[in-house]
Amino acid sequence: MFAKAFLAAAFAALSITSASAGDRPPGKVTVVFDRPIPNVPGKSMRGVLVEYGPGAGSPAHTHPKSAFIYATVLEGAIRSSVNGSPEKVYKAGENFVEEPGSFHGVSANASDTEPARLLAVFVLDSNEKELVTPARK
């Protein structure tokens, strides 16, 4: 059961790489951790590694309405805008959160020459399959 859920989450997370954000190449998304939270029935924690090459980014998107997300930049710098806020650049060691139901309008490498990586930790309903839903145009 765990392996099946993990694979489903991995394939769902990879859907973000199928479309580019404008002219930017897509990022690589890998589920690196997926486990039910033992003292919070029905909730799970999923760790997602997002890797952006130089100039790469993700299309505007949402996450499951049950998802609270804590993201930490591991390498490089990430440009981000959530819920229409002004774009902000987060550098390695800095973090941001996305509240449940947030709209992530911008998520991109801030550099055209250096790679960037972030770890996004999702706390969400265990039955959620799709971690990313591209915004409709």
C-alpha cells in the first residue's frame, strides 16, 4: 500500500514538468518522502525536491486545498509569488509557506546561469493524489 501511494504521488508531482512556464524550461520534481502522520489520522507528510536548471521554472499552479506547504531553498535562489503577492527572491537557507488553497503564480530559478533547488514539505490529506494542478489559462 505504501509503495503504491508513493508511486502515485511521484507521478502526480512529475506532472509539473510537463509544461513550461512561458519560455522557461521546466523543473524536475521528485517525491523524496511520503509518510502518514501517525498522530494525525488522515494526514500525511510528503517531501518534494524541486530542481530548476538555469532559467527554469514552473507554470502557475495550485496545490490540493488540504495542503499546507513549507518550502526551503537548498541551493541558488528562487523567485516566488503566492496569491498575487509581489515577486520575492528567496536565497539558499530562506523559506516560505503556502497556506491551503494558495495560488502559486510564480515559481522559478532567479538565475539564468546557476541551478536552484528547494525542498517543499507538504502536510495534506493522505488520499490526495495530485500535488500540482497547472492554472487554467
